[in-house]
Amino acid sequence: MKNFLIITLLLATILPCVLCQTTNEISDFDGNKYQTVKIGNQEWMTENLKTTTYNDGKPIQHITDENNWTNATEGAYCWYSNNIQNKDIFGAMYNWEAVNSNKLCPDGWHVPSSIEFDQLMENTSAILESQSPDGGGEIKVYKETKELLEGGTSGLEIKRFSGRRAYGFYNTIESETWFWLSGDFYHDGPNERLAWLFTVGENQMVRSGYYKYQGLAVRCLKDEVDDTGFSNTKQFLQIDVYPNPCENYISLRIPNVETIKISNTLGSNIIKCKYESDQVDVSGLESGIYILEATLFDGSIALCKFIKR
């Protein structure tokens, strides 16, 4: 009986680490090595990205001047406070053009979407404190997120150091950390240069949108791989619908949509039509969960789930 109790206590101590966290090591094109951690079904880098080269071998331009940073039209990076000694502490900060290249993270990895960020929150002890619509996106505030910070139990090891603001200057260390997420965040329309990001405070994380002129940190997420061994993470774009849950109409917050298709969770197509207005009539749908697939004029596919009340 005594031995049984000892074994039980050992398992209670060890199993959470074994089941929730496994670590690996990966490298970027420059040869920088990163530790990774498995949280739920996601595998994240435990360090901020610091590559100066895209994963196809093309160099990323290095910009130190404030005005040049704000006016840049191509991908760029910088070190915090323009000091390369911060490379191994905070990683690099990238502008939106670099993030949107889809070549920033090592091959087989990508900049996470806002939906994948929500999944990370669901896989931890974070609590959704509030959520509110803001134009084309939905701002979410999570509390009880200390386990994700440096020294926390998640292994994600996020440092609070902020980033490079829209006009090229740097925020102070330990104020709050800003990380890029993939996808546009539509506030006042597609001409508003906003993108998804999440900010990290002392015990709070906020998923929202802000100006693309920022220089922010990046944490890469491993691509999902299907049973055939092919990555299925990059095949689809992210799309947001509003309101969600909905009643009679939904609006899509992504430009250049040609057609839409709405299916139920069994895969049966219910609505298929050209997208010719700002709203889609879903009043005829029964209450439940649906999959919306939008085909853009360039052939790209965007997917999302929504709830019909």
C-alpha cells in the first residue's frame, strides 16, 4: 500500500509535464536555434524569432532610421533600441510586410492566426474576461495568463519588452509585449492599415488589432500536418464574420471575395452564391454551427466557423 501511494504521488507530479509539454529544437535559415514546447495540440517556439533572412534565402532589410521604418514598403527588421546585443534577449522586431510574406518563420512553421491564439488560451488556465466587436474584428481580453510569461509553468517564456511604435520609436522595457498575428483586422474598412496582434501585460493578454507600421515580435507556430504528411495550415486564409453568434445576417471581414459556400458540420452544402453585398442572409438556417468557405478572386480559400442562434 505504501509503495502504491508513492507511485501515485510520483505520477501526479510527473504526468502533467509529460502529457502537456514536450520540447524540441528547430533552426531558422540563419542557423539560429530555438527551443519549442507542446501546449495542447500546438507546438510553439519558446523564444522570439530573430532571423534576418526569409526561409527562401532572401535577406530581410535592416532599418534603424525612424522615418525609413514608418515609410517602408518592403519587409524589414530591427533590434530593440537598435542594439544587436538585444538579439538573444528579445529577438528581432518585424514590420507587417515581413510578417505578411509568409516566408518569415522556418519552413514548416508560420505566424499564428487570431484563432490559433484563442486555441492557445483555451489550452491554458487563461480566463476570457470580456469580448467585444470592433469593426471587422472581435477584441478579446484574457486574464490569469501569468503561466505564459517568463518563468511560468507553460514553458512559453514570454518576456515583456514592448516594440517599435508606428513612428519608429521604441517603448520601454517591461511595459507590455506586442506580438504579430497573421491576418488583417478591419476597423474602418480595408484601407485602414490594421493587423491582428496580441499584447501581453503582467497577468492579462489582449487579442486586438493595431497599425501595420509597428515593429513587433514574432512567435512561430508549427504547421499542422494531415495523415498524408502534408501541411494543411497554409492552405486556407483566416476570415472573420460578424456578428458571431448571429441571427439573420452575417458580414465578412475580408476583401475581394467572389463566392461563398456555407455547410453544416456534416459537410452538406446549404448556401452557395456569389458574394455581391456586405451581408449574407442566414435567416433560413436552423440554429447550430456552420462552416463558411469564401473563395477570393485570386483563387485563395478562407474558412471560418459561425454559430446561428
